[in-house]
Amino acid sequence: MKPTSNQPDSKPTKGYGKRSRGQWILIYVVVAIVVYGVAFVAYKHFHKTTTTDANGNTTTSNSLY
């Protein structure tokens, strides 16, 4: 005797499941933007240049170079 279930027979899904390729591309783009933004903010935060002139004044600046 065959076991019965309330769910219909389901075939294994291929690839990424039920989402379309366009949705996955959008998800990857959003994640890439967030990761890039976090990396950029961290870089700007940790790469500050501090200089002191002859009068003892301290200047802090952010530079990408």
C-alpha cells in the first residue's frame, strides 16, 4: 500500500528555486551595493590623515590617495 499525503507530488526544482533570474540578479546587485558601501565607509574611517603644523595645530582629513 502506498503512503498517502495531503501534499501533491512535487518535482525537484532546478537552479535557484521559485525566483526568476531577474529577481536573483536584483538581489545580487543590492547585496553588492551594500557590501561596497560598508567597505567604502570603513576605508574612509580608517584612512584618516592627521598632520600637525609648526604652531601645534592638528588637522585631520580624509584622503583616498
